[in-house]
Amino acid sequence: MGCEVHLLKIIHILKVRKKKKISSWTAFFDLKKAYDSVNHRILLEKLAKHIDVNSPEFKMIAWILSSTKIKYKENQDDINVNAGVP
């Protein structure tokens, strides 16, 4: 499915939840090359200006960014990924 179909589904779900007076949160991640070099620490600092750092949403995003690791070879230690979109 294309982005448009997914967006329409999200809009429908949000409208239904709004009608039922249920709170909703969304997060959108752009996975294009432009974000391959974004430093995770800087990203979290900027996000902290808009979201309470003690909120579950901020903690989840911080966990995702801090727990991203890669391994090049089987017997090699994991390497922390400090930039880019996980």
C-alpha cells in the first residue's frame, strides 16, 4: 500500500477516536536519506523542548534511539548507532 492509503487509514482512526473522546498520539518518521546523519542526542534535545522528557512518548523514542546497534561480523561486538534513523 502507498503512503496515501496509510494516511487515509490514520485519519479515519483518529476521527473515530476523537468522536469517542479517546486521546491519540502519532509519530511520523521520515526514512529518506536526509535523516541519515541526524545526531540522536541533538534530536532528543530538540524534542525535549516540545515534549515532557518524563512522558512515556519521549522515553520510548529515547529508548529506540539509544538501543539501536549494528554488528558487521558474527564474532564482533555490537556498535552503538548515534546518528540516522533507526
